[in-house]
Amino acid sequence: MAEEFDYIVVGAGSAGCVLANRLSESGKDRVLLVEAGGKDDSWLLRMPLGFMMAAGNPEFDWKYQSEPDAKLAGRSLPVPRGRVLGGSSSVNGMIYMRGHSRDYDIWRQKGCIGWSYDDVLPYFRKMETSWRGEGPYHGGTGPMSVSPVADEHLQASAIRDAVKAAGYPLTDDFSGERQEGFSRCEVTVSPRGHRASTSAAYLKPALSRPNLTVIDRSLASRILFEDDRASGIEVHRDGQCLTYLARKEVILSGGAYNSPQLLMLSGIGPAADLAELDIPVRVDRPAVGQNLSEHPLVYMSYAASDADTFLSALRIDRAGLSVLRWLLFGKGPFASQITSGILMLKTRPELDRPDIQLVFLPVRLDAKLWVPGLGKRLDDVFSIMVMQLHPESRGTVSLRSADPEERPRIDLNLLDSEQDFADIRGGIAAVRKIFAQPPLAEMISKERSPGAEAQDDEALDEFIRQNLKITQHPAGTCRMGEDAEAVVDSRLRVRGIKQLRVADASVMPDIPGANINAAVIMLAEKAADMIREDAQVGP
């Protein structure tokens, strides 16, 4: 007989681990958490700087690829997705940012009731233990540890001085009153120097609860229904097809690619597309898989002529000692991130929030461990990520076939708007202005990328086409709202089906203007309260 639970959560990523913890904490409800990936027990995932070595490893990453795009010179882009408990929170760069307060007020203006900044701020505070302590903008007792990057060895002072000399403001706290300017980087790293993924912060503390069951390496293949309600899921595991039933709700937390994929495999999506794949249509919902948004980025780089970059720390003997120091004490350069600072800026004065995020990295992107005397030492380089925060372009997620094992088709459709080009060009101009200021100007010899010869819009646009990448911030493919086209309502309930919700980045109507992991965790915290309220359990 099929095993029965009160709640089934599909996907143990940034949102799913939060939901598993919160829905099981009363001890009354039986909760099943289903994850297609494996366990997150590798030391590379626990050590903060290990993400540089874990990136692209198929043991930790699903290694999705986007569809080739003529606007990107025919390129197909890597689409990183975490393949372990904790999802992408176990493999990302750990940068902690919430986005601008206007981002959430705009959600409310678009009809998402209960999602204004004033509505979501209590959940941001609830989820974190901030190094700043308890306050009006921060929490002091939440599961997620937030700490500052120790930036003394990252040329942070020189970058800060150059940013100020270029006329950009400084801020003490992107999550406080001033959400624009330059500030040190904050990361989800615990006081003992371990990555604070949602698996570590939310799931592991709950694993001893007898009412929580977690199964990994188990692929949810479709949602099961009884009339107009979701009754459970079908799972492929170890060559078997298993069934699990839900008395109260099925909650999808597979993220912006896999939640719409599972809805469509289950007959909820664009009817014409599903019919072509011989999938019986349960609810014709054309918006499923639409509205895909990502933060596009390009990297700029400068050759350092008189600066010591993080490449020195990657000398094999120094790196070995740093790993040992991390293992023994949770300290040292490998116990945090290597971001020198972040600048949130407006490229146009009429904007009401930043449209570009600059991330300063005192290291070349191709840096690796090196051995003195064996080959030529690589040159020192400053790298700068130029990330567009509010792209106009929208992509899609669709099915290749009715086979749940086949990966979804991801059409990012980047650079579909001239404004997207213009925003990124504005970010490039800001970087050039900053690196023309002292003391950075005296520390560099030349602009390596895009290069001083790329000055006019045509040359910069070609550089953007050839070099554009994406972050790990997909959102929007199961958009929430109160309009008839929305996939879920403001309480994240799938329209047209009872006892089925989506709670992850896919429900965001617009992508927040920052790294989105914090926003996803906030969303899951709020979703858990909504689910318990609707079940008359109470928060």
C-alpha cells in the first residue's frame, strides 16, 4: 500500500528544506521531503571556498544547458543547478542580499496580496542570525547565519576608496535604510566557518523528528489527483515506481525549472503543448513555464601591475595550510568568500532603485592551485561581475517529451530588449570610471576585458553578445497573482487544483534586484505560515 503523509514537499532545495523544517516542527503532521539529488556531505560543500572547486562537478550540479540563442552568437549557456540536499544553496557563492524594498512593493502593486516589503520584512528577520545582532532590519535568533567577508586581504580598502572617488555612495547595510551604494559583502557562513545552506541550517536540525521523512535520489515523475485535488505523487527510485499520498497538501519546491516541468508532466500547463506530447490536460494554464527571468552578467577584468591578488593564496603550500586551518579551527581565507565588496548603482538618475550590481573579485576567473617553479605563474588580475538586476527580457521552460527523466528545455531569451544592452553598457561605464580613480588606477596596467579598444555601443554590444553569462537566479515560471493568467494565487495555491501549492523562486512575478537565495528562504518561511494558517493549525 502507498505510504501516506500529511504534507509532501517536492524538492529539498533552498525552499524545500525550510518547508520540511517548519511543517514538521509541531510534531503533529507527517511530512515527506523528496529530493532527486544526493546528500550534501562532501567537505567541498561545507568549506565556503570549496564552491570554486565544486562548480560544474556532476556529482553536485545537474549541469543543465540553455537552448542555443542567435542573440548570444548562437551560444548555449551552462545553467548551474544544485544536485544535492540544500539544492543551489549548497553550491552557490553564498552571497546574502535581499534586494531593494521597492522590489517587493512592486510585487504588491502587481496584485500579490501580502507580499509588500512591510509584509516580508518580518520573515527576513525571522530567518537570520545576523552578525549585526537583533534590530529593526535584522534577526538575531534565526536558522541562517549571516556573516561579513573578512576582506582585509582582498584589496577592499583600495576598491572602496576608488568607488568613493568616482562619486558613488557608501552604505553600511544593503538590508537597512540605505539600499544603494558600496558595502562589504555578507555571506551565509556560520561562525565556525561552514557554509550555511538550507540543508545545514534548516533540514539537519529537523532530521531527528519522527514525523519527518527525507528520501534522496528520488525523482518525482508526476502529481496524482482525485477529482480536482492533488492526492500525492509518483516517484522513480532505484528502478522502482513508488506512490506517496498526501492527506493535506502537495507542495512543489523544485525551483524555476523543475516546478513548471512537474506541473506540465502532470497535465497542468499550455494545453496545446501538452496535447502534442500526449499528456492528458487537467488544467489549461498557458502561463506555466512562461515569464522566466534571470540576472545576466558579463565579467570585466584588469591586469594588476602593483597589487597582490588572491592568486597568492592559491599557491599549493599556502592553500594546503588554509584547508588545514579551516578543518581545525574554521578560520582563514578558505572559511569565507573572496568578494572585496559590492556596489549597487543606478545607471540612470530617474530610476527608483539600482539596476546594476558590481561584484569586485581580487582574482582571475581561471585561477587554480599552482606550484612555485613549475611553469610560469599566472598574472595577477582584478575581475568585476557586472550584473543586470531588472532585465526586461523573458524566457520559457518547456518539456522535451513526456519522459520525466529528460531535462526541461530552457530558452533564456536573453538580450531581447535594447534596454538590457543599455543597462549592461552603463555598468561597464561605471567600472571604467572606478578603475580610473586612485588608488586602483595606480594598481593596474591595462583593461583586459572588454579592452580599451571597445568604446562605442556597437563594440560593447558585440562584447556582451559573445561573453554574456547568467547567475544562479532563475525565477518567475509559475508566476503568482490574482489575475486569471497567474499560475498560483497570492497564497501560492495552484489555480484550478485544490491542495497543491508551489513555493520557490518560480512564483516570483519579478526577479528581485540581487542574489535571490535570501528571498527564496523568506518566501518559504512565509509559505509555511500560510500553509499552517490554511490548515487552521496556526503559525
